[in-house]
Amino acid sequence: MSNSSKAAPDRVVVSFENYYGDYCVDIFFRADGTFGFEECRRDPEDGASWRSLHRYSGLVFGSAQEAIAKARATVAWLSEDARR
């Protein structure tokens, strides 16, 4: 398969990290013009690599603002951080 047939990777446009630095939510832009988000976690004992948690990436939004609003409504720690 040639590289030209592969879909372009999603591009993160904003990332929110919790106070402790072990959870984040990435808001991303897709090649088709839509947006989405994903929650990730990293553990210090595994080299601090991020791992996807809930697979929200399949949700589709028309704007970054819509994706952020849904992420805040869905991800408990992000909602709590927004109230601080």
C-alpha cells in the first residue's frame, strides 16, 4: 500500500492536562474537517507514555468548541478543573 492511500493523521489543536499530569484530553482536527476528543492517561512506571482510556475519538463534532463542551460534560476531572 502506498503512503498516498493512507488517511492523514488527526492533528491535536488543544490539549488539557489535569493538575497531577497523569490525565489529559486532546481535542483534534480530522482531515475531513470534523473535530473529536480523546481522554488519555500516563503512568510514571511505564515511561510516561500516554494511553487512550475511553475511546471517545469516534464522536464527531463540527467545531473545536463543540468537542470541548462535550469533553467537559463527559470527563469528570475536566469538568471539575473548568470550575476552578
